[in-house]
Amino acid sequence: MRILTILVLVLANSVGYLNAQSLNKSDSIMGIWISPEEIAQLPTSGAAWEGIKNIADSDFGKAKGGHDDNHDVYTLAQAYVAVRLDDDTYRAKVADNVISAIGSEDNGNVLSLARNLIGYVMAADLIDFKNFDPGREAQFRTWLSNVRHKELGGQGTLISIHERRPNNFGTHATASRAAAAIYLGDHQDLERTAQIFKGWMGDRSSYSEFKFGNLSWQADPENPVGINPKGAKKHGHSIDGVLPDDQRRGGSFKWPPPKENYVYGALQGGLAAAHILNRAGYDTWNWQDKAMLRAYQWLHKVAKFPPKGDDRWQLPLVDYVYGTNYWDGSRVKNGKNMGWTDWSHNRSGEGVPNTSVSGVILNSVNNQGIPDALVQLKSGNSVNHETRTNTFGNYQFNFIEAGSYELFVSGEGFEPASQTITVTEGEQISGIDFTLTPVSDSRAPDPPTEVNVVGED
């Protein structure tokens, strides 16, 4: 018999680092459009809720695909009900409907996919599909990743029309591409999506490779953009906020301007993209002198053209973000890609713009975002607001009170950090970022652990 001595050295300070690394590989977050926690605060009475509930309880079949299929937004309504009532029977129906989307893209073109995809991603996100039904979620995840690159109808892929077409095709593709990237944890594609969207808003240094049509509605035809810049005029008339590549569908520049509905079609995609990217940490609501707001201001104040029909879902969300009063409080239903905002984003009559603070929490070792870090806004010893970072390390506080706060950040395995900020009403502060240092263990390492193994000679 002989004794074998095995020395096991444990370096305690490596554990936190490895845990941080594994967390950075998390592949999904909840709350791409709205979170379960936010939904829990919404009413279960009133016309808006009853409208959503009636959809959720109806038999709306399986996904068919194509331009006019509302199955995606009906599935989203069903997901809202599932989460608000915390009901697994509804969740199971949502899961069935999300899975039915697989292959439905073949019944339409790439614009159909751009419109329809976002609703299924939001629904899957809300019901926590990955934990609710891991096997089928893996099937959905594989399809979602691949369908972004699928050629449809001879018009290109979801990604290619996003990068080429600065009109309603491209904006709907932006929203679906952003939603898919976040759901899949595809950091690189999310950053690319945001870069192109900022270019569409008018920052040509961010991106300028679009293929434009008739340039007569452009403020600067030599440097065309998706939304005309602040203060833009032509022949003495304001074209500040015009979407030139959709406004041209009403013909070349003339005055008074045509009431061109394609513009609202483009804004359905653009508004959804702005909201998704903003929740992922991008300052979209303020980009290019509040380009999104200026687009709606031009349509309402200059063109005298408020939205109708399936475009009206945009108004509660615009009011929710900017404190405008475009929505009259009447029922809005679903649009081409989203809907139900009279329930999910109802701030009618408040007339106060969003006061927000946002940023990203980074790991000093690898410069990657730290997910699930705790972020708090404090006044003295009181915590006024708190949240946690998403997969990408982004955080955001919305509709906070004006005032001075200590912004405190902590993450498991990291040294905490803080700074003082002052926020005025209606101010949207972005870029309040922190770089956290992993905790270093200065203690002497634990002595080797001796393990006695008995064996035969």
C-alpha cells in the first residue's frame, strides 16, 4: 500500500473573475419592449385591457405570414395577458403561437418578415420562453438567428434591406433586427443596428450607404438622410422632420405637402426601433436634435396630418416619451408591427416628458458590459429608484423625479462605485457610465489541501 498525496490549490480571487466572464455570455434578457415588472403595474380593467384580453381569449389560429397577417401582434397581446395574470395556460398558448411563426416567412416577402418578426420576439421575451419551454425555445432561437439572413421574395434579407433601404422597408427591418439581436445576445449585430439607425436619423458620419429615391424632399440632396435636420427649409417652407424617402411617395416637393401615409408606415418601424434601442442603452430619443419627435411635430403642425387606423398606436408611445399630447385617449389597436400602447404606455393627460438617466456598467478587465449589476438612485440613506443592468450592461431609469442623487453601482465580484448627479424635469441624461474593477483578494492563499488516497502496490 502506498499513499498518494494530491495537492489542490484554490485561488479564491479567480472565482469572481470567472463568474463575471460566464455572466457575459448570457444570451437573453427580459424587457426588450417592456418588462414583466412594468406589466405588473398595469390595470386589469378598462377598455384597453378588455380589448387585449378579448384577443388573447380568441382563436386567432396559427401564423400565416404575409403583409396582412396580424397573428404576431395578437400573440403579443396574448403574452401581455399571460404575464399580467401570471397564467401558464396563456403562456402555453403564446409558446404555441411563437413556434407557429417558424416557416411562415415563406408566405411573404422580406417586408412581411420585417413587420411580423418583432411581435414574436417580444412575446417570447415576455413569457421567458427559454425557461418555460427550453426545448422549443431552442428551436425558435435557431430559427430566429438564421431567418435574419434568409433571402425572401428576391428583395434581399432582413439585414440587407435594413442597410440599404431608408424607407418603411428599412425601418421595420431595424426594429426586428434590433429585437432579434437583443434576444439572441448578439452584441455585435446590436451595435451595427444602432449605428445604421443613427445614420438614418441624420448622422451621416455614423452610416450613409443607403440607396435613396427621388431627392426633392431632402434638405440637402447631396447628403440625403432618413429624417431632415432641425431647421430645414425649402422655398421658405419647413421640412424639418420630414422623412424624405417616404414623403416622396406622394410625389416631388410641392406645397401644401401631400398627406402621405407611407410616412407613418415608416415611423411604425422607426418608433419601435427607437424604443427598443433606447431600452438597450442607446440615446435614441435625443439623437439628431430629437429627430423622432421632430418627425411627428412636422406631421401634426405643418402637414396637419395626424395618423389614422393602424398607425394610431404610435401616439401613446410618443406622448409617453416626449410629454406631448397627440393622443386623444381613445382606443388604439394593433399596427403593422406593434400595438396595444393605450394599455402598455398610457400616460394620457400628464403632459410631462420622460425624465431619465441611463448608461452602461463595464468590466475593467475586458471592457464588456456587466449584466445584473445593481444600480440605485439614492437621496441620503433612502433608495429612491433601483434597477439591474441587462445582458449588455445597460441600465435606465425612466420618469424619475427631478433632483440630486447619488448614483450607486455594485456587482457581485466587483468593487462598488458611485457619483452625484443632478436631473432637471424633462431632462434625458445618457452616458452615465461606470467601469467596475473586479474585487482583488489580498489575503494569503489558503494552504494546500491534502487529500489522502489509499491504493494497492
